[in-house]
Amino acid sequence: MFTATNITDYEQLNKTLESLIEDESDRIANLSNAASLLNFYLKDINWVGFYLFEEESDQLVLGPFQGLPACVRIDNGKGVCGTAFRGNDVFVVDNVNEFPGHIACDANSKSEIVVPIYKDNEPVGVLDIDSPFYERFSEEDRTGLIRFVDILKKYI
């Protein structure tokens, strides 16, 4: 079981995000800086990034990220990302090996959190974060990352 030794200060993280992206209108630049910021602030993670919804293919396509190369396309409704996105529901998965249909892009990932991104009820994509530790993500992470995405949506 993962025991958090470094509690993330989501209030500070979210203020930093807003100050970093508030004057920029480019979506990819803002998502890139958001991924970098999360990679810097969050402890015990091995991948963080965004998958962006492509309506024509009904797939999530790899966007800005930090970590090892990743799966490029995920079918809507498949794996943790696609399932969370289709249901517009935050998923915290303590053990990805127990998630039916999990797509293993990195065999070192043990737990995952996915936050869907919808702006004005239109699908944008997901924030996806993986950890090499089981049970890495807490309710504090869930709440803090939902707020992070809420801020980000204003600038993408």
C-alpha cells in the first residue's frame, strides 16, 4: 500500500497554474505547461498528460504529456481513460491490473487517476496521471485535480 509522505498543496498548485496560463490563449501551450507543472508538483508519479477527444474517430488522441512514450489513440469507452471520459466521471484506480480492459502503456504503472475534461458541455479530453505505486491517489488528489481541471478549462 502506498503511504503518502508528501501531501500536495493543491491550493498553491492551482494558483500557480492560473498565474502560468492566464495570459496565454494557445490550448497546446497551456496543456503542455499544465502537464509539466503536475509532473513537478506531484510525487510518486511516472506519467502525466492529456488525451484530447477527436470527434471524427470517436477516440482520445495523445496530447501534451510528461513521461515515457504512450499509447497514441484510445477508443472512447475503452480502458480507464476512455471509460472515465465516456461517463464524464473521475476514476481513481488503486490497482490498474484489476480494472477490466485496462490498457497498459507502461507496465510500471500500478495506479491511475483520470479526470474528464468537458468545457461548456462539449468534450475536450482527459487528464491522466499514473503512478508506479498501488493506491497512490487519495480523495485529496481527486478533489485537487478536479479544481485543477476547472481552472484549466477556462484557458483551453
